[in-house]
Amino acid sequence: MDLSKKHALWRKPKHHLDADTSSDHVHWIELFYDLAHVVSIFVLGNFLSDHLGVTGFLVFAALFTVIWFAWFDLSLFNSIYVSTDIQHRYIMAAQIVTIMIMSSSIVHIDGAGWAYFAIGYAINRGIMALLYYRAKTLEQVEVCLPSRMARNFTLGAVIFLISAFLPAPYNYLAFGVGMLVLAGLYVAPKIGVLYSDRFLPRFGHMAERFALLLLIVAGEGFFKLVITLAEKGIDNVVGDVFVNYAFGGLSIFLLCWIYFDFVGNGKPRDTKPRTLVKWTIAHLVLMLSSVTISVALSAEVKVGFMDQFPFKYSVLGCLGLATYLYCLLKIQEVIELRTAHRFGTAKVRYIGIALCFVTLAIVSFVPSFVGNTVWGLALFSQIFIPVRTAFKTLTKEAEQGED
């Protein structure tokens, strides 16, 4: 008896181009998978807070990138293939366990934690190979892409597993080679799977995946703000700290506002490989920047109006926001046009970026409320200027239309 016709729980993975029906909406299993990344992003934020030097930031950025691609690769598979059968659910559960292992090892990543992290990542990549291998059971036209992807992830899994047992610094070098190999097998001309005709995700689905993860990443900032104040003791602070606390929360809200108004759920304008790479990498860097901003904002509850804002946190906040706005601009350039793009122009973005660098230049010489004011102008201008311009422009156009 063929149960696949009765219920999706027994329906084998199928390329969305070949499926009778496919939806861009995210499945609940993917949302649960995101919960595992809530923990990993929070742990990464704590790691950055405890390692504010250049080396600490580089380690944080590398770990964030590695874990982000673990999220991205699975999201991409689920976007290319309609896959919700019972075996797929078992495999997704195993993927969640690998993220748990990696997250738990981050605190001791410079010691014994490294081996666990690398082994967890190797298993994660091996599971990705299994997912694509299962897809080979489809029609003959579909054999090429899943075969290549299964081979690529198997190769990556082997390299990552070897890196777990090498002494430093060869373990890190081997792991880096593994990441480069996988990236090359995606984008290298002629041999990269990105140039396959069947490498075509559901753009609406991937856009929604990016948007949901951005909410998770930004939400990490609320965790840090609340926990930082709770640890300090809410009864041990005075009025100006509460103002800073509210400012931090509103800033995180604004980060989400400008993302969703201008690029959230936006589909790429075309299917060219360059467009897809730019869309993906810009989202990666934007989310990394969001975490650095969140870490910087946690320092808001550590200072009063007249105190000097900690410089290392200032660097994270200023450069993080400047990078966030730049990535926002790059995403706008590759997604479908929307009305908001008429008003959230490159000029507006560069005004915000310039104010970030002004803040960084003066923060060591002024009280924190001055630095917050200038930095706040950099962020809040990204809403106030477009809204004001849109109101005046659209009002004028409406009046002309009535005439």
C-alpha cells in the first residue's frame, strides 16, 4: 500500500519544481530547528562579551559564520526539496542535537571544547550528505544535483572530523580548509553547484527563513539587556540607567523595523549566481553585526548619563551599526523593488554610517548621553528620514492625483 498518497508523513522528498504543490511558508520543524540556534547565538554573544579584544572578536566571527552556515545549508535543502516525511523528521532531530553539542562547547572552544565542536560539526555535515543522498531516489533528471551535494558534504564531514584530532594550530587550519572547500564547491565556476539548473530554491521560503532568523538574532539583544540588569540588581540602579535600558530595547526594535520595512521577506530580482551569493552573504554579515550591536547595548545598564561609555563596547556598537546599514543597502540592491526603496535610499544609509563613525571618534571624550544621542541619530534617522520624506512625497502625489 502506497501511503504517500494518503498523508505527507510518508511522502518522499521531492524537488519543489516537480511537486504538485509547494508553499513558501516555513514548516514547524524548521521553526523548532531555529530554537536550537537561539541558544547558540546567545552563547556566542556571551563569548564575545567575555572576549572583547581583536582575537576574541575574530574567534566569535568565525564561530558565528560556521554555525550560520549549518543553519543555512539545512534551510537551503528544505527550500529546494519539499521534505516532511517521517524519516526527514528523524534526521532533523539529529541535526538539532549536533547544534546543541556545538553550542555547549563554545565556552571552552580554545581548549577541550574544540574537539567536541569539530566532531559535532562533522556529524552535522554528514547528516546534510544523508539528506541529499535520500533525494537521489527521485526521478533520473534529479540524480545529478543531490549526488554532487551528497559528495560535497561527505568530503567536508571527513575534513572536519580529522580537524578534531589534530593539535593546534593545525586543527584550526584544517577546519578552515574544510569551510573553503565547501564554499568553493558551491560557487566555483563550472564545478560549483550554484550553476546547476536545478539549484533553485523557493525564494519566498528562503526570504522568510532569513527574516525569522534575524528576529532570533536581534532577540538575543533583549536577553542580554534583561539579564545584565537582573545580575546588576534592578534595585541597585537609578533613573538614568533605566533610560539607557529603555534606549537599548528601542534600538533593537528599530533594527528589526528598518530590516522588515526595507528588505524583510524580499525575493532576489533574478536567479543569477552573483545575485544569490550577494543576497546570502549580506544577510550573514548583517546578522553578525546585529549580535555585535546587541553586545554593545548590554553596556547601557552599566553606565549613567555622565559616565564614559566603555570604548570596546563603543567599537562594537558603532562598527556593528555601520556594517548593518551597509548590508541593508546591499540587500536592497538585489531584491525586488518595493515602495519603501524610494525613500530608504543609499544617501540615507550613508548618513547613518557617517554618524556611526562620528560617534566612534568622540565617544572617548564625551559623557555617555552625548555618545548615545549621536549613535541614536544614526539609527533613528533610518526611520525618521524615510517616513518624513514618504509622507511629504505621497501626500503631494495624492493631491496631484485628485486634481
